[in-house]
Amino acid sequence: MSIADDLSQLEQLRNRGSLSADEFERAKQKLLATPAPAATTFETINGLRRSTTDRWIGGVCAGLATATGVGAWLWRMAFALLLIAGGSGLLAYLVLWFFVPPEPTPPPQRAL
């Protein structure tokens, strides 16, 4: 449901007398104060970058950790377990290493 739909329902409740004017205003303020929804999966995937600072091999696990909020060590463990359990971890890691671009590196700072 969108915020406009929620506001419309609140207004209908107020018009029917189910909500007082004060309750309507508090509910409306609470509804408008809610944070924006988190990034969609599509935006997260497009923002995926390999880490250039926290890397053991190619920076894939650290990049996944940054994108998902899960620790890099968990991603490393998952790839290791998949590697042991048939080798699919190596294939997945190599595919991500090839297709995921590295994060941009900041320009070097000049000493004064």
C-alpha cells in the first residue's frame, strides 16, 4: 500500500467518526514520519562492487558484505562450504569476480 492509500483510509475513518480530529492528526504525522523503504533488490544488485580495501583474493566477499549488511566472514565461509561441497563455490566466486566491477578508488591525498 502507498502512503496516499493509507492517508485516504485515515480520512475515511475520520469522516465516519471512527477517529477524532486529534487522533487523525497523530496518525497522519506518524504515517508521514515513517522512513523511506529500503533499497530494492534491483538497486542493491546494481550497486554491488568488489572491495579494493578488504580483500583476500578478489574482494567479492567484502563487496557482498557491504551490499547486504552481512559480515564478510560469513560470505567467505559460505563460499568455502560450497567449494568443499562440490566446487560450486569456486565457480560462483569466479563468475562474481569477473562480472562485478571494483569499487572506485579515491584519488590519493597529497601531503602538504
